[in-house]
Amino acid sequence: MGAAFTITKLDFSDDQKADIKSTWETLYSGNKFQLGVELMANLFKAHPDYQDLFPSLKGIPDVAGSNELRGHAIRVITGINNFVDALDEEEEVMREMLHNMARSHKPRKLTKTHFNEFAPILLETFEKKVDMSSKARDAWIALYYSIVDNLFAEMAKLD
């Protein structure tokens, strides 16, 4: 059996939810799919070897301008939007979302390190697009790491 991961409560204060939703509304109302492309391009710029973790992107020389990256970026941004939309749902709804995410991510052998290295890239990409208060930044960090912790707890159950 895999490493034990603690399940983190997926519970956020009303202020955290408001800060996340407010910044996301601004981010998502713009060219949302281009935001995803920039996010993924920034990830591969900082960690070129990570491109090979994505089967559909492996070996593409100019990945930043590819339709394959755009397709994956749309899935990433849509996934983030789904979690933001689910903030007011019962915790079990998010857990079901995380279970489905775990099933798709487990075969890729992703590690917490991969996700920890993605976090600052996600925040920096967002902060280039929207003026984010430190309170909103902290709320996004709480959401992100709650998702990551619970994702790995779900992946451990799949062993």
C-alpha cells in the first residue's frame, strides 16, 4: 500500500470563498483558455522535463504554440473553475471530484513535489492577470493545498 496521506477538511470560510470567487471571476471572464496556455507554458518554462509527464504533450518541440497544449490548458482551467464553483457545495461533492481526478492522475505517477512546484507558478500566473490581495492569495493557497492533500489521499486509496 502507498504512503498514508491525511485527509484535509475541504471547508473554507465565507471570506476565503469570496476572495477566491472574486479573483476567479476576473480571471475567468477574460481569455480564460489563453490563461491556461500561459499557465502550462510557464510550468514547462520553469520545469521543461515536466512536459514529458503529459502523454499528449510528450515530444512536441514548440509546445507553447501547439493545439495539444491548448487542449490540455482548457481542461486545467475548466477543472479549476469546477472547484471554484463547488466551494458552496457539500464537502462530499468535492470529494467525488477529487476521486475522479485521482483516478486520472494516479497512472501518471505524479508526486507531491510536482504539485508543490506548480503552486507558485499558478499564483504568479494569476497575479500577472489580477490584482490579488494577500488575503486572496492566502485563500487560493488554502484551496490549492486542500485539493492537493486530498488528491493524494484519494490516490493512496487506489493502491
